[in-house]
Amino acid sequence: MASIAYIAASVNRFNQAGDVSSESLLAFGSSRLVGLWNINDDIDSGISATLPGHEGLVTCVRFLTKDVLLSADDKGTLLLWKQNELKWKMAVKCQTHSKAISSICVHQNRIVTGSSDGLVKVWVFTQGETDEVIEFQVIPLKGKYPLALALTYLPHTRVSILAIAGTDTAVQLWLQSEETFVHSATLAGHEDWIRCLAFKPASDGEPLVLASGSQDATIRLWSIEAWRRVTSSSAASTSTIGELSDELLDVFEASLGELGDADEGGKQISLKRHILSTKSGSGSAGQQFSVTFDALLVGHEGGITSLAWRPDVKFTSTPTLLSTSTDSSLILWSPSTVSQDGSASVWINRQRFGDIGGQRLGGFVGGSWTLHGRETVAWGWAGACRRWRCSTTFSDQSQGDETWREVGAISGHNGPVKGLSWSPRGEYLISAGLDQTSRIHGNITASNQSSFWHELGRPQIHGYDLLDAVFIDPLRFASVADEKVVRIFEAPRRFIEVLEVLGVAQFPEHDHNRPQSANVPPLGLSNKAVGEGSTCFFLQGLTSIGTTQIQRPNDGELASLTLWPEVEKVFGHGYESVTIAVSNSRHLIATACKATSAEHAVVRVYDTKNYRPFGQPLLGHILTVTRIAFSPDDKLVLSVSRDRSWRLFQIQEGLGKENHKMAYVTTEYYIKGYMPVAADKTHGRIIWDCAWAMEGDIFATASRDKTVKIWSKEENILHWSITTTIKTKAPATAVAFAPGDLHARQNILFGMRHLAIGLETGDIIIYSNKVGSSASDWRIELSIDTSIAHVDHIHRLAWRPTIGSSSELASCSEDGTLRILKVQLTTD
């Protein structure tokens, strides 16, 4: 039995990749998965599940109802999910477009999709014995690509209006005429592509408002309301004035156009009134509606990426529009005053969140409202979410009294995760990914004694893709990236303070005597220590666990305030590093690099006290070494390679001193390093991973040839033979033996050991073997499919170093997610 304890994932880099249901469930695209985060203002439990099913990158996610979810990908596929007994299951999968779907909007049972094939399609969702999504209409855009869609009813009617915008500067309005949509108006005014559209439904006495956001950094509001022609009998005294006013407005508009053409950066304001006419039918008379430009919102310094109207909230009736931008800001807009007829006077910037000056690369990509308008959430270019909570109570009536504060949100690597490592005692976990970051994840204990995993630090933000990281001790780790250097980092005092306040771990007093934090100098790659400083500002006000609500670091703080100082660089390899391993005593590290010849396909071992080479490089392979593993007593080093072979090296001690119990001796005079003792080339394809059982009598190798081989030693250390071959349905890419109580295994008959195997498909299989039985007797104990595990190549598996029947298994994958699974293991 397995369950999800933690998922770290990022949001895909699309403005419509996330949506929030009426129950405050955020669904978002993460690589080829749809992630689910139940946002709660009391408990932040993180991502609860991911939905597999897409074969391409998820680009759009929309809720049709609170129980029906739509997701689309860059291969033109649309998936419809339905919730049944708290579980989401795929109900419909259809190929809607030949190219990537760029936008989705929904209303009632209608679905409108836009694609980079230049088509907008209208669909109808029907429920019955079998759910169906039926194509209703195809709208060609004649060479333009739709980037934004919005659909709703005209005020006080059942006539649908569809707004389409994209790779031009105009918004097209299409009205429902009988059963199809017909083009009715074109709204001009923007100066660049239009990225987002949002309708604010009309309420009593108020017009329908359409907001459009463009890459020209402006937002335009368009008012749509019923139009009645003013007759001479009802307004004879004002007819001349009205005609004169129309003429003056035409002249004024023309002058604005000339000004916009003549002056660089001029903003053209369109005052043209568009008339929309609906056909009569089913006993109802036709109606006319006017569309007029209402307001121009200027305040962002970069392109607008998303717009969202605030749901009706109890403590304010003022309309509020949320906008996100590439300038790394999120703005809440609302009118300064609202007249009795519902028309707004001047729209102003009420609140502004984010980073000053647009310092974060790429800014915000999308955003939405959550918790019924009491919170906002936005996701950035790097995929992490940030959210802000309004502390205004229902008794407050004034918009100006609203106060907002940033709270924690979900985060994860924005790309494949290549390596992970538990701290020596298992309190926290470090991961390394191709998004050029390493991240530390810990289990926070909340005031109600419940605990949840979250990202707590980002110790390394690098200029190269990070490939692996290992803990040397609880406050020191080594990492390798797509460069020739091994970098060593030590934790600053700020990290210790964060973990102690959040209840993750406790440290002795002498560990607090270290630099306060670190930063990266301009044009540099090495984190430099920063002096003493003050306590981290996100820890201020936290007095003790259980008496104060715990505030963990948000994404802005993680990216700027949680770096670790770099204390050492280790050189030696001639090409870019590939993997790193640490000995069980934590006294040695071993590294390997990319290689196409025997000269560079070596393993280099270093002493972690002075980072000098420990003995000579370990020779024997002829292609890149993919993984290295130390035996439990550190007397043997196992390496596997792309050359389809594994090699075993044994530590060599000098004759002047007998030492059979320790694998490491401080005096180099008695140590010659590791020497080759065994090798094998039985596998038919590349060997991806290897692992030792904690008893040290067997090890496992995982290969692309769809086998995992278990090897045991014979009487002579030079001979290791295959005890069993486990065949897998897909290439085996990662293996890990579960920890346990070695003393109990040696003294209790029929003790169990467990082996986790990760596959290229993302599945995880756990095998078990009785210690008292033959080493060849392995059986499947548990199979974890993609609904809980990954959907792509698993790069690493690592059991949490704890003892018990309920174990935790960490895994990382090419699909960009890091997971911790709770696994119930058999003990007999």
C-alpha cells in the first residue's frame, strides 16, 4: 500500500495553465500532468494529487463546473475529467486540433478552444450514459492565431457573446445567431498582441464589461449594454446637442489618432460606438446592444499576461480586476467612485504585489482569485506560485481598509529533477534539477500537531544545469552541474533558524556560529557568505511552535534569502560532471564525468576533510560512468557505466597497520586508495543505476535492457555472481534498497529486505526477499502506477533513513516532479 506524502511541482509557462474552482481547488498543468492543490486558509497541505493522461505539455486548464475539469496540451488533445467520490477520473479524450491548443473558455455546457492551427472551435458537452464533447462550429481566423477567448451571455438575455483576440491588435466579437456564432464587431485600440480577455457578468443596473490585456502593457475596458435610440419626441430639446456632440467626438477621435501616429508612444483612445443586433426568435424580439470603450488602465511596465474579475464578496461591492504582467507585478484595479447607474469614473491601482522594478526573470505568467475573492494566486516564469491573502473582515465596508500579506504557496523544479539526497538523519531532503536550482524540502509541524512537506530553502541558484547533490553532513552538501567543478556548500545561520522555528530539526548551540546568509556577486557563480546581519524577516513574530501560526518562506524569500555560502571547489575531471556519491561514513565523496574514452571514464575519490584526492582515479570503464555507490562498510566502491559494465573497487590498506573494521584511516601512509577487484558485462544495454543492500552481501544493477540483476559474492571477493534477474516491463532506470534494523535482521529468522525499482515509464515496483531464504527468491510486493508515481523516466530513488513498517520513498523524474511516497512494507 502506498500513498502520497508530498509532491513538488511547478506550473507550466502558460497564462491559462491554471484555474480555480468554486471550491478553491487550483488545477494546473505541470509538464504532462494536471496537478491539484486544495487551497485552504487554515491548513496548507500542498499538492494532493496529479492526473496522468496527456502525451504533450499541458497548456490550458479550465473548470466547467466544480466537478468537471478540462485540460488541453500542445498536441491538440482535450481531456475532460470528472470527480467521483473525491477522485478525478478521465471521462473524455478527443483530438480537437492538429496543433497546440492555446486558449480555452467555457460557459454553461459550451466549450470554445483556440489553437495555433489558426482555428477557433465551439464544442458542446453532453452528459449521459457516455459523456461526449461534440464539435459545433469552426471559426477560421485567416492567418491569425487565437491567444485569448471569453464567452458569456449578453446582459439580461440568453444570447451568447464570444470575444476572440490573439496575434493582432483587435478584439473580435461574435454573437450567437440561432445556432451558430457570427462576426458582429471589431474593437480596435491596442498596439500589440492581446494575451488575455475577461468578462465581468452584468448585474442589476450594470453593464457587461469586457477587459482586454495586451503586450502593449495596457488594459482596456469595454462596456456592453442595451442600446435605445433617442427619439425626437422624447428628447427634442437635446437632439441638436447630441448631434453636435457626436460630431465633436468624431473630430476629437480623429485628432487622437493623428497624435498617436505622430508622437512615439502615444496611446490612441477609441470613442467609437459599436452596435450589436440580435435576431428575434422563439417568440422574443430582437435587441440592440452598444459596445463602447470605457477605461484605459495604465500602470504595468510590461506586457499583460492574465486578467480575472473578483468574485462577489461580502465585505465589498466594488468591482475589482486582477492583472498580472511580465514586469513581475500583480495589480488590483477598482474604480475610485461608482455612480448610481453603475458606470465607473476613474479606475485606479488599489493594490500592487510582486517585485519592485521587475527584477524576477519573466515576471508573472498567470493569476486568479481563490477563497471566494479573499486571496489571489499567481504563477511565474519559473513555475512557482505566489499568493496574497486579504485580512479584511466581513465587518469592514471600505475598500481602502483592505490589507494584504503574502503567504506560502506550492513550488517545484521547472524542469527535470536529476538528483536527490536525504540528510544523514532524514529530517530533510535536497533535490537538484535542470532548472539550475537545488532545493531543500522539510516536514513542517503545524500548531495542530499535523505536519506537511514544503520547500524550505533554495541553497544554490546556478548558471549551469544541476545534475546531482549529496549531503556530507547535516549542514554541508556537495553538488555537481554541467561543468567540471564539484562545489561544496555550508548552511548559514538563517537556515538553522528556519528549521528550528518550523519544527523540522534541532541543532546544537555551536552550529549557530556561522555566517548569517549568502548572496551571489554580480557576474559570479559562487555564493559568498554575508556577515552577521539580523534574523530573517520571515521569522520575526514567530515565538514558539503551537502558539503562533507558522509562516514558512514564500517563493520570493526562497529565491533571494535562502542561499548557502560556497566554501570549496573541487577540480579534477576533464569534462562536465555527471554524478556524485558520498560514503556512508561521510568521509569520502566520489565523482564521475562525461566520457567517450577510458582516459576520462574514471571515478575520482576525494577526502571530505581537505577535499584532496583519495588514492588514484579508479580506472576500467571506457564510457561515461552513470552511477557510483559505496558499500555499507565503505570498503567497496561500485560503479556502473554506459559501456554496459559494472566494476568493483576494494580499499587497499598498508601492511604496517591492520585495520579490518574501518574503511577509512586518517593517516594516508597506510592507505593506498581503492583498487579494482571485479567486473562484469552481462547487461545488454546501458546500466543506469546501482545500489547496495544494507547487509553488504548483495547489490543490484538496473539497465535499459529491462532487467534488474541481483549480485552476491562468493567465497572469493573477486567473484560475484547473479543470484536472480528481475525482468521489468520497461527499461529500469533507478534502484534503492530500503533501510532497516541490521541487528534485528541478523538475529530474527525470516527478516525482510525490500528493493524499489523505478522504470522509464514512471512506474515504481517494490520487491521483497526474506533474509533467511535464498537471495534469488524475490517477489513483487507492491506496484505503484502513474496515478501516484511519475509519468516519465525516474532518475533517482532514495528511502528515508528511518526504521519502521511505514517507510518513505523519495523519487525524482524527467516529468519535473519530486515525490515522497508513504509505503507500508511487510515485516515477515
